[in-house]
Amino acid sequence: MSAQGASKSSPFFYSRVKGEMEAVLKQIPFDKITIARPGLLLGRKSGSRPLEDIAGSMMKLLNPLMVGSLDKYSAVNSKEVAHSLLKSFLGEKSSVSGLELIEINN
């Protein structure tokens, strides 16, 4: 699980760490790797995360405006991400707003 905007050269710590993680994963000689880059994850979480709750509420309102190239930044339900990863594992295609799947075949 990575994040939208992941990049080894990102000035933002979280995005940079996710980008570094992706780079390391790509070097492991698995037959196939699927990296999920969701937008903001919605759904039940353990613990209190008030800022994420506020962002989630705002994104629910903004999601309809996230079209075209902005679609990948939409908020997405964590269950949809899990379902898409399972479909990728089974070799099926999945199209979920707010989720970019990167499949690497070695």
C-alpha cells in the first residue's frame, strides 16, 4: 500500500517514504507486484484521527468534482481498495475512482 503522489524525490516526508518503499519493492524479483496508490482512504480506522475525519468529510463533497486527471486523487473506501487488490492478484482488471494500481511483471 502506497499513496497518491508517492515519489522518492518528493519534498514531503510521507510521499518521499512511500516513493522509497516503491523503489525497493520494484527491485525484489517477485513474478508480479501490485502497488496500490489510493487517494484519501475512507472507512473505519482504529484510534482517533480527527484531521482525517475532517478531510474525509470534505472529500466526500469534493469527489464529484474530481474528474479526468484529478480522479486518482478522489477519496476511496478501504474496502474497495482491498477488493481491487484481490482482483489484481486474480489477474482481473479493476477500475475504482481514487485508486491507481501499478502492476509490475518481472
